[in-house]
Amino acid sequence: MSALLRLLVVPVLLAGVALSAVGPAEARPDRGQPGAESSVTLVNKDAQGNAAIRFDVHGEAIDAHDGQIQRFGNTYYLYGTAYGCGYEWNTPGAPFCGFVSYSSPDLVNWTPRGFLFDASTSTWQSRCDGTTYGCYRPHVVFNKQTGRYVLWINTYDNGVGYRVFTSKSPAAGFVEVAEPDLAAPEGPPRAVNYGDHQIFVDDDGQAYLAFTDWRRDGDLVVERLDKTYTTGSGAWSRVGIRRTEAPTIFKRAGTYYLTYSDPNRGYATTGTGFVTATSPLGPWTGTGMTPDAWSVVDGALHIDGGGIGLSRTGEDWSDYTFRATVTPERAAASDYGQVGLVVRASNAGSYQWLIGNYPHAGASGGNLT
């Protein structure tokens, strides 16, 4: 990321990165002149390269991380995870501070609005404190049909990786609803399954959840949500990309853009890649996409370059021939070489082969186990 971050605010693109569908009362729409743009320059570092601290209207340092900026009507809201109470990632004993919001009329002057919900309870401490993998990335959208603001957060205490809340206000009073159910296969609880998400609301009011699938080496997934925005609808697709994270969807001039951190690296700044599509469910295309290592040609499965292959949704798998040309490497501080091959045939288990010349009774030269 460069030292200067220019934030473009496009009033007519209410489904963009910094903008959202509008809500009632304090969030009345003001779309401005069609095509009009204004800009605010935010300085991330000083002349010496030190991180710039931003302050709220009371002179206190803004404490809101890994969240988002949304515009509801004429007001911008900054959502983020608080660290000020002493939270530290993967540090046993560090308390979970919770999620906060700030509001601003101009992206420069920010007023603290407090916590989105009470995270000091034993339930939330057990889900999110330093002895766990933590809870992050609060994202809020407004559902015109239900008249509710919907909050999604990333958590690792369940298999789906998320918990959802609703509120009548964009800044406080969020109450947890039922655990969301996504069509994409869930992993075990208290594991790093899904992470770093964003909710995109299209012009027709349909919402989509974009997130990172860590069990697929950082592939990205987009799933259409139901009418309440609180759970999945069953329609989903993979982007087909690797070693990325933190996807964000926005729409401009009829084209959908999906940006992502490229490559993925927690608590560090990397580049930003993007792909485009004519639908939020894809297919997504772009020069930065990593081709799938797996392909089926004439009934045989081919693996190009190793790594992990992705069996596409809806593909009709039957019997295939597994064939690989490999070069065993010498084991460290030993006089033998070996290579391992693993084929996962089902969720219950896998077939594993070890080719090598490890000396054992009855084996001479190379052997297959």
C-alpha cells in the first residue's frame, strides 16, 4: 500500500466499497449529481515512514481495525475491532474488547458511537479472547425489506466461521440471531475454516457474502444470502484462486469487481488483485487468477505443478487414473530419499503412497508403501 490512500466517494454507486444501501431516519439518501465524485486524501504514514494515528473529534486515537466504512444516507460509519482494552492475537489472558463504530459527515471528522453489542460477557470472552483464534471483521449492511441493519462478524468457535446480528440502528443495539447456514461445506468448530468476508448488496436488493476458504488454500467463495441477509440461500460459487484473502465486491458501470489481498499475509500490507464478472456468482476472470492444478483429459486426472486441486462444483466424478512423475528428494541428514503422494477419495479418508529407498527388512532399492 502506498503512503497516500485516496478514497473515492461515488454517491451514485451505493453498493460500492465505501457505500451501501441506505436506511431510514438518520440515513436518508442523498445521491448528489449523477456521476459526481469527490475525494479525500488520507495520509497513512508521516515523512519518516511512521504509521499515522488518526484521532476522533475528542482527540482520542481511533481504535477500529479490520472493519469497513459504509455510507448510510448522508453519514459514513467506520466499523472495526477494538484493541484498546489490551487485546492481542493468540495471547492467552488477553481480553476481547469488542466491535465499535464511528460516524462522520465527511470521512475526516469522526465521532465515536460506542460498542455494537456488549462483548464483555463470559460467552463472548470464551469465543473471542486471546486464548482463541479471535473474532474480527465487523461488516454492516442495511436490509430495506426488513428495515434492519445486519452485522456479520468472523469467529472461529463454530464450523461456519460467522455469527450474525441485527439492529434498528447502524451504530448500536445489535442482537445475535440464529447461526448462519452456508451451502459451502463447513469445517470443524474451533478451526480456521472460513475468514475475512464482506457483504455486497446489489442494485436489486440481493445480498452476497464473499469470503476466504482457508481449507482450500485461500480460495475465494461468493454465496448469495437469503432475503433477511442473515444466512445463505444455497446458491454459491468459487472464484478459483489461491493464497489470497479479504475479498470485497463492488459494481461499476454494469461490471462487478472483486478485489482481494494478494498474496495473503495477516497483519501486514501486501498487494491488491482483482477479477471481474457480469454476475456476483461469476464466473470471475482476470490476469491474476491462478489456474487450477487439476484437469481431466480423456478420462484421466492430470496434475500440473503439484499442490492442491479443486474439484469443481457439479462435476461428475467417476473412476480416473492417478499418474505422477516425481523426483524423490534426499531426507535431511540421512542416506535415503522419498516422496509422498496423497489422493483424497472422500471426506472420511484418503489413499496415501510413499515411494522411497528407506532401508528396512525385505526391501532393496526403491519400494512403494
